[in-house]
Amino acid sequence: MAAPSSPLAPLRHARSSTRLPHGELRRPCSPQDVADALSHLIACGATARFPPTCSRATAWPALTLSDGSGLAAHPDERRRRCARAAFDAFLCALRPAADAEALRPPDWAFGANPPSVGKFLARWAMSLYLRSLVGTPSRHTLRPAEVGGWRWLPAPRCGEGGGAARGGWFEADVCARVPLPPSGAEGLREAHRGRAWRALVAIARGNQSGGWRRGEDPLWVATAGGSQTTAGLWWAGQMMRRVRASLGRCAHAASRPWLRGRMVHTGGGWRAEGEGAARERAHAFTLAVHVRRGDACVRWARRGDSTLDRGRPCYAAGEYMAVVRALLAKARQGEGKLARLAAGRVRLLIASDSESVADEMAALAASDGIELVQLRGDRGAGWGGAREGANIGKNMTAAAAEFIEARNERGLVDRVAVLGSFLADLTLLGQAHAFVGTAASWTSRVILLSIIGERGVVPPFAFVDKPLGRLWFA
């Protein structure tokens, strides 16, 4: 029998001449294009203490609902793509960090062996974030020890008939597949020497407020300071975009069946959404909604109740729908293309570990004329989680024994199905214009970072439970 393939694809170091994934840009990006795109990220306070949102009263870490005002005022989509291309050029020109180089991994946030898929991707993005900003910048690469013993890694075989697929589950280097534009690379390198880029990096490092004690750990300054700024949130979103682009063939194979199960509800029940619907979707305001349910629920709570004293809270579909309506009202009061989109057709992109949530949301949204989209498949108990509602009313000790993390440790969960559905949901929801979820969930946070990475801006967002707070701590 052939030896199992590694969960990591062979490490292919990228060079500064690496191709960038922005062939859709018909004109080379100039340094001014990049500076214009970054202007809203570095404006106003631009400090760790006062994030650059023009007012402490509207700083996003303290909000449960943000209208995404930066999006309406942001330069056009082409310039946002130029900023993404500049980021890729910067990251992929960095030296890959050698195994022996000491930079403490972010175990203080996620542990050495993250207990969920969302936390694994977040830890990967955070490692990239810290290495690119602290000390002499370098590019984090996944090490075999970070993946090989990970408790959610499926068997290292995939494909029909169980044959091993090259590339495993993850690319070790997020720049391994980054293509090169035919022109414009020099303009991107020139942008890195400009004032806007230097300001962006300084803010993301978290050292602009002057509020840190002398000798403060720079890892903590970047974590607790830089990541609370709009610049730091954008930087983290770009890292999540690179993580999502670094999935191996096994991961793509696991997510493909879920993506083929795309269903739409337009008031007359669920139906398969055909490939020809792409143009129709482009003219709708899309709002990603993540509903944590399943075995996570120990008690039902009302919006704004996030206390864990009486057990982990979950929220009824009506609570999410109320937040959706509030966010839509805010978006429609704004200006620019986003407000015009929000005033027209609205589609909710639903992700949940519950098989009933999408139906509940569809019933509630019918009176608003809102369409819903979900990826159909066996979820929750269907992939080995506890039956939905099984933990309601239990004490935390009894409930924790049936949380999906504990069931996975006992070998009761289909890891391929869980990982495949998670990655497929990220593909669906990562293209949205706005987001609703729970700040206590790392799935919600990863979805928000995915949208930021794709859109190039911090979108309108709302949380049912509490403010986002510090980015790397749910």
C-alpha cells in the first residue's frame, strides 16, 4: 500500500517576481491607485487607542452594528483590487520564515492544536499577520507539526476510490500559487515606498497611539493594538484571503459537493440555482448570515445577551432577522453604490450547522420579499454532531461532553464533511456585501475576515450577541 500523502503540499517558495492573481486589471496599477485605495484605512485617528473611524463613538470594536460607511466613500473597485495586488506583492516578496526562527506562535489565542476548523484558519492568518509586521518582516509557512497532529485533519487521502491526491489538504506557503501580472509589478513595488503604505504598516503594528509602556512586547502591541484599527482589520482580511487561496486538492474535493448543492428560496420553496443565475445575482445586495446552533446551544437568549454564566447562548431565527432588518435600514440610509444596491433586491446567504435554520429564516423573510441562498447537505447530526437542541438546559459540564469538539475527539464526526461544508460556506458567504453573525463564534469572525479580504473594505456588519471587540479574541 502506498504511503499516505502529506496533508501539506510540497513547499514552493515564492519569489519577488511571483505572478499576482489580478489578471482582471486591464491597466497597470500606479502608486497613486494604491494610495487612493488605502486612504480610508489610514485616515482620522489612525491609532491603536482611537481606530481610524473619525470618531471614538463609532469605533468598530465597540459596535454591534456598523453601517460600513468606509465602503460608500471608498475609491472604485479597480483601486481596491490594486491595493490587494500591492498586498500580495508585499507578502510574497518577504522571506519565508525558517523553522528555527523563533516567533512565539499565537497559542495564547487559539492553543497549539486549535479545537475547531474556524480557529485553525484564524490561527494560520494570525501567524501570517504577526510575522509580516513584528521585527524583521517574514512570511509564515505552515509546518508539518501544525497540521499533521491537528485534531480536525481528515485522513490524508482524498479523491474517488480513496486514491491519494497531490497537494494534500493545505499549501504550506500561501504564496505557492500566486500568479504574476504581465505588467505593473514595478508600480506595486513603488507603492510600498509611499507614505500611504508606510502609514498602513505602522498602524497595523499598533505602535501609533503612544499608550504602550516602554519595552512592551511587540507581538502583544500588534495583537491588542494594531488589530483593533481599521488598517489592521484590513491587513488580517488580506491574510485570510491568502489562507483561503492556499487549500490543497483534498480540501477542494471535500467542498465541491456542497457547492453543487446551492439552493435558492424566492418565496415558492427551495430550488436548485442554475449556473445562468450569475448575472442576476450580480444586481442584488447580498447579506451573509451565520447562525450558530446545533449542539452549541445550552440555553436560548435574547439579542444582546452574551453571558456564559448560565451556559452558552443561542438565538432564535427571529433575533437574527431583526438584526438583518436593522442592518438593511442602516445600509439604505447611506450613500453611493452600496445604498442603491440595498434599496433593491436583497439575498441572504445562510450558513449554519442546523438543518432547520434556513427554512426558519425563509419563513420570516417572506414578508420582506427577501431571497435566501444556502448550500444543502446533511449538517449537524448528519455529520456526527449531537442532535440539535440536545444540550438545551444541561449544565456546562454535561453539555461540553456533547459539543462537536468533544464528539470529534471520540471519533464520532465525519471530518471530511465538516471541513468541506465549512470551506464551501466560506466560498459562498465570502462574496457578500454585508454580514450578520455572533462575535463569540470564530466561524462568524472568519466569514467577516473573508469578506474584508475579497471586498477590500470593512463591510456593514452586525452581531446578535455583543461587539466584535479585539479581533483575535472571541
